[in-house]
Amino acid sequence: MGILLQLRMLTISALNRFVIRKEVVFSNLTPKPKQLIMNMHILNDINWLAVLVGAVGYFFLGAIWYSFLFQKSWTRLSKIDMNDPNMKKGVAAIMFGSFVMMFITSIAIAILAVLIDVHHWQEGLHLGLLTGLGIAFTSMAINMLYEKKPIGLYFINGGYQLLGNIIAAIIISVWR
């Protein structure tokens, strides 16, 4: 076998194990182009109400986090003047946009929950830790390093993303 064919077979084997659901059985081991595309039937296995509730939980955490728990620290560290009349412009669009992003995050968490077969709150906690710490928290760290933002702001925002991922993952995992 040529090296390119071996690499192609190895790639397809890896995709079969990690991207294509474990219930899918391939009768022919010959590589097919359609095997390289993620199985979109996984979307049928998602509880969309759980995704919505997970996103709402994530969103309401933000209301508590930034309005009550860390409002003073967050506004000081991000240099936001809450008395500025321009701050109130476009707030509805910002809220809607942030909810859409939380919904997309919840969809990604639901896809992972289906792929790795997560059903219990403890597994949801681990999944939320993985996505929150391994993706959201660290992605924010990259931006914060280049933007030279205060470390306290990073922990406030990163902590919110971490806890939001955990809340969404637990709701989605338990409600599968």
C-alpha cells in the first residue's frame, strides 16, 4: 500500500471512531468521500428543548454574574461607565447576540454529549469542565494576553464562561 492510501485509511478509521456515531456500521471498508463528512443525523438525537433551557440557564447566569456578583469589579476593570447614555444604546441587540452565541455553545455541548454518550449530571459536569476550561476559558486567555487586559477581568469573564458551560452541559446531559 502506498503511504497516501495508508494515511487515507488511517484518517477514515479515526473519523469512524471519533466523528461518526458508534452505532453506524460500515459494511464496506473501502474509503468513500461521504465518510469524511460528519454524520448530521446526530442532530436527530439532540433534545432541542434541553439545548434551549441550557442556553437560558447560561444567559441567566450572566444576569446574576454581571449584575450582582461582579458588577462593580467588572465595570471598573473593563473601564465601562454605566452612567454614560451611549452605553444603553443597542443593549437589546447585544443581549440577543449573546443569547444566540450561548445557544450555539449549547448545541456544540449537546453534540458532544451525544457523541460520548453522556447521561448523568456528573458526566455533564465533566463535559462542562472540558468545554468551559479547555475551550472557552483558554480561548479567552489568548485574547486577554494580546489585549493586555487586567487579570481580574480575565477571571471574571473566564469564570462566567466556565460556569455557563457547566450549567448548560449538566442540563443537556441530564435531559437527554
